[in-house]
Amino acid sequence: MMPISVNVTSQQIYSKCGTINMENGPYLDGESSENELDDYPGYFKVFRRDRSSINMRENEEPVMNFVENREVRLRRRSSAIPPFDPFQKYPIPDLVIENIFEFLCKRDISNAMRCCRRFYNIGEASKFWTNFDLGDKRITEFTLAALLRRNTQYLRLADAKCDQVNTCELKPYHSKLFGKIPCSLKLLDLSRAILNKKQLAMLLKPCQNLVGLSLENQTIDDEIASHIAKNPHLRRLDLSMTKGLTEFGLQLIVEKCRSLEELSLAWCGLSQSTCAAISKRLTSTLRKLNISGTLEKKGVTDCVVLSIGQSCPYLNDLDISDNIEVTKTSIVIVIRHLPKLRTLSCNRCYGIDPNTFLNLTTTGIRHLNVHGCISESNLETFYAYFPNMDVNKTVLNYTAKPYQSETATHRIWGHSLR
């Protein structure tokens, strides 16, 4: 209870208000007016009310049982018992605390790290942050820097939004957070993440060991392309629907990343000269290629398909959909130069004669997608020519995508984030 100073004596109360009737409760029985009684803090105003709910609501008034307009002195309660730290009295090894932290989720570990410096140092151990899923979350640049410092290896930031930190707030931590950061990222999913150029460069600049990278719907200039090219062990690269990609930047990526197995350049708006340049520089280790959607600039032609067949003879999945410059010559090139091809997608390639697809019956292709190339009336007849082939069974292309279905978002390139 807080001490209250009231300069009223018991004699003054008896002289003004009379006696106190203890049988009916601690209420005053004198003939004093209510104005006089309101001067004393111990007075409880009592009303005779009708018990009906309507009259009770009409007569309801707040009962004041506290002192108003008084200055109250607050005292901090001082404990006679000195503060006790069990971690100092009983020397608990860091290994024991670390084993306890293994049973906590990442949110609880973050809360525990705020307790003391020792918990922070133990909780910052890299093994707690090897997998991290921040998909569809709102984060800051501090979060990105902290994840890089904690040696995160598998990071998902799909559909995340990163808020920019004020330069004045970031300056005191710049040397600690953004110095020479030993980055251990191997799989990085930035699909549809809302990042500006500085934030994207912050993530990619220290990366040199990436194996899988998705930059779907990001803006990529030559600087970002140079950061991507520093990863010689990159095997899966998704650049679908990116903007700002130039011929120089794309050539730099293709020439430096010679371990690529899956590459997606779908709907990047590539020009014909860019497609011709990179098709001659593709690595022979490539197994899956998606170069669909160059409608506006008419990038993919029969010559580009020929260069792809000569550079990547071991392709087993090729998607050249939505390229109106492709003709039946490309089908002949596929038959001659890509003997290991198992999946071919030519959706909405209106320049290809439908009868040309009948030549694919002698090849090893097992999955053929020709949506929009065959009229509805001839589909049944067309299916009859390919009894051992799945025709138009696949709607979406998952080349170099972090996940192989819309529901398996907790895994990126086969690695679980749980």
C-alpha cells in the first residue's frame, strides 16, 4: 500500500459528523450534509436503489473509494535479500545451457538471448541458426546482418519485406555487422522478396559458397550479377521474371558459374543478341533449362536452339514455351542434338507445325507439353500417337525452383527448414 498523508483528526470527524454506527457498517450517522462528508477520504456514499434492472441502470453512479487531487509519494520497496545469481553460485558449463537451448524454438532462443551477455553468446552459436525460414515476414537490415554473422546456411526469404534502417541508427553497428563477414550461405531463396538494391547487395556480396539461389522477380544490374558470378559451385539458379538483366551481366554469370545444372531465364525480356550470346557459352553440365517467354523482343529463335543443343548435349529438360520465332526446325534440332532429353515444353509456340511433333515418337522423350499448339478437336487423335508419353500433364515448370510444388514451401531444393 502507498502511504497517504491526510491531516484530519478523529476529533474533527466526531465533532462534524457525529458517531459511527458499527452495526450497519462503517458509515456515518450524523446530520451533516453530503458536501461536508465528501471532504473525508474514508466516506462511502450509499444509495437506496430499486432492485429492478432498469432503475439500477438509471441510478448507477461510480463509487469513489480513492483520494483525488492529492499528491502521493511513491516509495521503491527495497529488498533486504541481496540479488542471487544461481549461474554464479553453481558453475554451470556453457555446454549444459547450450543443450537446453536445443529444445527451444528460434523465437524462444531469441528471447533468452536478451537476458544476459552469456546467454547471448551461447545462443548466437551457429548450429542454432543453420536453417531459418523468414518467408512472408517483415524484417529489417539488422536481421539480415545478424543472420549472416550467425553462419546461416539455408535461408528462405520468399515474399519477405525488408525495411530500411536509418543511416544514423545503422552507423554505430556498421563495423561490427557489415565488416568482413564470414558467410556460410549455401541455399538462398529470395523469390518475390521486397528488397532494394542495397539490401540485395548486402546479402549477395559476402556469398561465395552458394549452391542454390532464387532471385525471382528481383531487379538485377551488373553489380548484382558480379556478386552472383563469385559462386563457382552454384548448381541451381532461378532468374525468372527478373528485370534489368543485361547481356554483359548474364554472360558474366554463365562464364563464371561452370557448375550450373539448372537455369531458369523465363520471362526475363531477353533480346535476340543476348540469347545468342549466352547460348554459345552455356556449360555442358547443364541438365535443365527454361528459356521461355521472350515474346516482346523475340529472343529465342531456331539458331539459339541450335546453339543450346551444341553447348548442352546432356540436357534432359528443355522449356522453350511462348517463343513465336521457334519453328519446326527446332524440333529437328532437338531430335538430332539432344538424345538424352526426357521433357520438352513448347507451349504456345504457334510457329511450329503440329504434324512435326509426330517425329518425337522415336525419341526418348517421356513428357511433352504442347498447350495451345493443338486444337481441341485434334487432341484425342494426337494423344493416340503417343501411347507411351505423358502429353500435357504438366502445367507449371519448376526448373531451378526452390520447391517442386505449391504446398512444399517448408523445403528449399529438397532441404527441410524445420
